[in-house]
Amino acid sequence: MKNGMIECSVCHSKLVSPTTKSISRAYDRHKTRVSSKQRVLNVFLVVGDCMLVGLQPILVYMSKVDGRFKFSPISVNFLTEMTKVLFAIVMLFFQARHQKVGEKPLLSISTFIQAARNNVLLAVPAFLYAINNYLKFIMQLYFNPATVKMLSNLKVLVIAVLLKIIMRRRFSIIQWEALALLLIGISVNQLRSLPEGSTAMGLPVAMGAYIYTLIFITVPSMASVFNEYALKSQYDTSIYLQNLFLYGYGAIFNFLGILVTAIFKGPDNLDILQGHSKATMLLIFNNAAQGILSCFFLKYADAILKKYSSTVATIFTGIASAVLFGHTLTMNFLLGISIVFISMHQFFSSLSKAKDEQQNGTHELRDVQENHRSKESFIDIAAGANEEAAHRIGSDERQPLLPT
């Protein structure tokens, strides 16, 4: 890339490289013109995400035996990534069979190589997701499923800040207040949630839990923002082709994790099916479906909607863990959930949207005014040039070109 231009590796034509400002501005304009099909897609994504995210900590909890995992969490993540790779390949073949005449073939070598070069940034979120997927199991050793779900909602504030910095996303004051209210609701739920006097891995459980919570919040938040930027910056690329690269990178990173584990703990860890049960198989398919759905969220919606939809799953997780495992729903949990839903309603309310749309309209009006001013200045320059030319002509126009 030179001077803001990128060159196609196939036809060597030069195009303007997408910037964070252009991606954010395109998203803002798209957000104000959401079609009925897009609304249906958003509802489907939210409902599906609530079910899958709500089941995930339940299945992880069911996979524990005597408070420990008999399987390697990295093997679960590797099998999950391989499941998503197979899904992406099947959908690519299905999409290629239904291509229209004249469209660029999806399964050609040139298309694959060009898409791989343009989407190399997907390796960054794939590496961060590999770390996050391992942390999901570690967090289950410190908290019950409902608490883990509530803690994960803290990511929404970190994601908002990263979107503001990296993608220059604009949020209204009301939306920032809604995010602050979300933090209050989560804090209310976490009051007195840690058992006193227990230890794990040689550290007090409070210290270990706080360290893992900090990593558990920042790493996936960075992964979501980088993933959204990578997917949207190559919007014309098939999402299944992008998924193939993202999940392929994830499978490679998790396989390297298995090799490192085998070096330090012995070759028995190379058996990726060791210690698995029916609950872990369900967990693998659930994680795979959740990851696939997340990519649709980040490409066709945004990370904020994804994280807020996950908060809805908190109710399902809390009720299910109370019914299946006898975990009590405390008053703190009920109050925290109420505050979270008030925050969610405030963030997506018509008042905050109107404020945001007004800001977008102001920016668009400013662009129109700047273009109009540039045209006026060009007209003035042209008119001045014509006037100067007319002034030069006049009496000199009637004089002979050659002396007489």
C-alpha cells in the first residue's frame, strides 16, 4: 500500500485503501437506512445468540467432574475451530453452485489467493479468540455460570472505547450513560459473589479471579473490534470465505497450543478426544454455532449489538443454572439484571438514536457544505480567470499581430 492506495494482485489496478473513518462513516449511513430484511436478520441474530450464549456456560459447567476438567480445554477449542472450518467449506461450495452468470468464481485459485492476502488481518482476532476460548474454561473454576455470563458483559464498555479509538465510531451522551449504567448493574450482581478463604493455583481466589477477569474482558474485546474491522474492510468478500480464513487461523493456533502442552505435559495430550463426554460434544457444536453467528453479527451488524444481545442470555443462564444445579438467584442478581435491561433499553431507545442520527446528519451536511464551497471556489476562480482574460482583450484585441 502506497499513499493510501492498494494494488490488486491479479489485475494490478489501484484502488483507494479503506480507512477507519471511511468504514465508520459507511456504517453510520447504513445504520440510518436499515431495511426490513436487515431488521429480521438482526432479530434472528439476537434470538440465536441468546440461546447459544446462554447454553455455553451451562455446558461448560456440566463438563466438569469433581470441580475439574478431565479433558484438555485446548482440544475442545481445536475441535470447535475444525467444525467451523468444515461448515465454511460446505457453505462455500453451496454458494459457488448458486452463483450468477458473470460473477467471479469463488472456488478459483486466483480468488482464493487474493482474498487470503486481503484478509490476512483476520489472523489477529483468531489469535486473540484462541486465548479467550481457553479463558472461558478457567473462569468456570472461579465463578458459577450466571456470574461468568454477567462478567462477560463488562466487555461492552471496553468494546465501545476501542470502537471509538480504532474505528472512530460515534456514540451519543445518552449511550455512554447507558454503558455506565450497565457497569453499575454488573457491579450490583457481583457483590459478595466470591467465596471467602478458598484458594486456587497457589493464589487467593480473589486475586486469581481478578487477574483472569481483567484478561477475560480485554482480550475478547480487542478480538471483536479487530474482527469487525477486518470483516467490514473487505465487505465484498464472501463471509464464508472470510470465515474459512478466520477459523483456519484459529485451528492453527489451537493446534500449536496442543503441541506446546504435549511438550510440557507428555505425549498423552496429543489425544484430542481424551476425557470427552456427551456434554463436551454438545459444547463443541454450541461453541461452533456461536462463533459462526458472531461473524454474521460483526459483519452485518456491530459488536455493540452482539454484546448487548448476550446480556439477554444472562436471564436464561441464571434460571437454567438454578434449575439444573441448584444455584440460588440472589436479590443482587435480580437487581443487576433489572439495571442491565434498563441500560439496554436506554442505549437503543429512539432518543439516543435520534441524537446519533442528528450527529450523523450534521456530519453529512458538513460534507455537503464543504463540497459546495469547493465548487463555489472553483467557479470563482474560473470566473476570475475569464474576467482577467476579457480584461486583457479589449483594445489590444483590435491591434495587428505584426507591426506595420
